[in-house]
Amino acid sequence: MRVLVISDIHGNLAALEAVASVSCDAVVCLGDLVGYGPHPGPVVRWVRENAALVVQGNHDRALAEHVAPGCRDEFRTLAAATFCLGQRQLSPEEIAYLGSLPRQAVRVFDGVRYLLVHATPSDPLYRYLGADSAAWARELSGIVADVVLAGHTHIPFDLQVGHSRVVNPGSVGQPKDGDPRASYALIDDGQIQLLRKAYPVERTAKALEESGIGPKEAAALTRILQQGGLRLQSNEALDHG
């Protein structure tokens, strides 16, 4: 069985369409369909139509419940600037769908038990945890799973922790590891690969420019997409207050 694992699409339809071309039997999504990107509406509709399983991300909850997304300071202004796009493009029923998503789920593929969560098992929405074996060992205490699939950091990794494996597919729509290509994972008969796919970043940049958000925020989001991470120029720093 081939399972496409995607996370952190963040309203980037062009990136999603590139990854969606990958042949698979099922799609699972680790949350954050919305926020930062120009097309939250089409992204939510594609995921609802095509994903077999979706867990909630912090930006999904933020839109559904009108709460802060809990993102890092340097991204707070950008999240606030694009919040209106989700309100404008999604129907009340679609926003309610984001609010109804589970915060973790368990599935078995080809005899392997997977735990799916946006961030970590102890803090499904907000904790940032990278490839830290000791920290993940504490997270996995009492967890019964062969593989934990987690997103949120926008940085892919594959980590063996005791008898379990932690795989972060990275971000489809806003990579932060210096590689601007869309990042995802593919489970193929139990074998897991971390993969990348190029997409037309300029298409997303043009949509951001035309979205109606502030030009400074649109330019900052475009640089993040082009560079695969946030490296603001010193004279172009955003107000993070």
C-alpha cells in the first residue's frame, strides 16, 4: 500500500497540486491546511475530498475558534495578516469542519501501527520538537505505536527512538529547512521515504500579491517560499508585537 503523508499545506495550492500528482492508494494529512497561503479554501476542499485521515493543526484551530495560533513571534504578524483569507474563502460549514478535526489518530497500514499528530503526543497542536532523540523518548513514554507521524516544525526528519520511529514529512506549503521545494513523505509497503517536489513558487507569490493582504506581509511570505525559510532583511523587519 502506498500512503502519501502531507502536512502544513498552509493554503499553498500550487505546492499541494504538485504533491498531489504522486501516485498513491491513500492520503493522510497532519494538519495546518490554512494560514500564510493565498488559497485556504481550495486547499481545504481538496483535503476533504481526497484525504482518508486528517488531524487538526494549530492554524486550523485558530481559524475555527478565533484563537491565536500560537506560532513563533516572527510568524505572528504573517498569520494575522492572512487570517482574513480563511474567513473569506471558507464557508461556515468548512470552518466548522476544521474545528471538528481530531487532534490525534491511530491507523494500521500493512501491519504497522501509526500514530498521527500535528505536533507531539503530549501537546498535539503547539509544541515544536525537532530531531531530538532524548526529548522524543520522553514524548513516547507510554505510547503504543510503531511509527509516529508528526508535522508542525516544517522541517523533515526521520528518527529512530527505541522501538519506535518518528517521521516528520516537513511542509508542503512553507518549508523552513532552506529547500523551497514542497516536502512530503511516502509510505510504500511499509518503507518510508522523505521526498521533495518542485512547484511554481511564482504562482503562489502572484496570488499572495493579489490577495489583498498588506504588501509588506505578501513580500515577506514570498521570500519565505523562495528561500525555504525566514531570513528577513534587517531594514524590512516586521512588527511582531
